[in-house]
Amino acid sequence: MRLGRIIGKVWATVKDPKLDGTTLYIMQPVNEADQPTGMPVVAVDTVGSGENDLVYWVGGGDATVPFEDRSIPSDVTIVGIVDHLETE
């Protein structure tokens, strides 16, 4: 799992039917110091996160695991909201 910061929301009037009922966010991957790493990505939210939340996410084949039939067209899925982050 990796960290990310929600920086925007995607509104789509037409999308794959398997994405119906999901929320799509623009997420900036970040490191443990909350510094951007790489380019922002579009992510499917599974936990009810919101604007500016620090989240953890999975990508690639793992991005389909949170969904029952695993056939959702997602490369990035938000799987948790970070309440507190402590690093040394």
C-alpha cells in the first residue's frame, strides 16, 4: 500500500457501467513526509474519503481486490483513510 492525498474529484456523466455507484478522485501520490511523488492519478474510492484526505491505496492487479467480482476497470483504488501517521 502507498500513501496519497486527495486533490480533486472527477465528474463523469458517462462511464463504464462497472463504475456506477463509485466515486472517482484525483489523487496525488505522496511519501511519508506528505511530499508529492510522481504524477496525480485517478483513483476509485472504496472508503468514503474526501477532499484533502490522506489515504492509502493499491495499484495494478491489487486495485480490483476490494470489489466482489474483481472485474472493475481500475488501476488505482483507495482502500483506507489515514487518521494518524507517525514516522521516525
